[in-house]
Amino acid sequence: MHVTYFNSLYWDCGQSTVLLVEHVIPDPGARWTGEVARAAAVINDPLRRWRTTGTDLLPRFAAAAPVDVFGMRVAGLARALGLAADRCGEFDDLPQPAMHAARGLRRVYLHPYRWTSLGLALIEAMYLAMPVVVLAATEAPLAVPPEAGAISTSPAELAAALRRFLRDPQAARAAGLAAREAACARYPLKRFLNDWDEVLQEACR
């Protein structure tokens, strides 16, 4: 079983039957207000995972827009990156409802991951109706339409998009609504449950 097209393509499963059910999250609701002119990122263990999660890119992005990083073991991140606290906020292991609320206040979501099948935090941000600025790696190009924000392998282009959304709340709102529409269409919970029902019924047969 795979949860993304990327995984089903890249993993060598030998002679095994390969099935795909794209994973989803429960809809947290359109919580975006964008009233805080900062970017939000969600990275667990950013110092340990480093290049995998794009932690090394954060100083470049923080020069374009202050970034608040949510996740597990983010304490000490700003100091380790040589960033001032006002350029790199640290929000360590917030309960999920509190994190959804706090992220929804930020103007834009930053997803700097080089390597992850498909970060569920990205889908969460799209469901929250946040504009997304995303490194075009692994499954992200399939998940994020251009109108939902910016997706590129160029850090310079992504930094420019961060600056643009900070300057233009209306553009941020329009991109966030497009992001939510895309997430609701591609990653609905009902589809996920129906797909798994079919897989389990077939396995039982």
C-alpha cells in the first residue's frame, strides 16, 4: 500500500501487488485570516533532519519574510541558524487545535521540504485556506496547483513569493481560497474511507 503516486513510482516493491490510496486529513476548516504578516512552517526535529526538511534553507527564506516554525523539538532553532528571534519564531509541540488556530493567523505557509512523501502539514495549510509557498519536490507538484501560491525548485522564486504575499493580503486570500478548493477536491476524507473499504473487502475475498 502506498499513500502517494510518488511513493508508488519510486519504491521497489519487487513482485508484490502495488495499491494506492492517497492519504488525507480531517478538514480543520477555513481558519486563515492572514492578519499576522509572517510565514508559518511546520517541521518536526528541524535540526536533526536538516536538509531533508529544508532547515538549511530557512535563513534564506527568513530574509524575505519572518518565519514562525511549529513542530516538535524546534526550541533553539533560531540560535542554531544564527537568526534573530523576530525572524524565526519557535512554537514547540503545540496541541493540534492550537496549532491550526495559530497557523491560520499567519499570512502564508512555507513548505521547504526536499524529501517527504507528501507532508500532511501542507495539506492542512491548504485546508486552512492559506496560500502556500512550496519546494517542488516529491509529490508536491501533483498536490499544489500554481494558483494556490507558488511552487518551484528555485529558492529565489519562493522567497519572492513570500515577499509578494506579505505585501498583498488580497493576493494571499485569493491563493488561499484556491489552495482550499484544491485540497477539498483531491484529498476528501470520504474518498479515503471508501477507498480503504474497497481495499479491505478485496483483501478479505
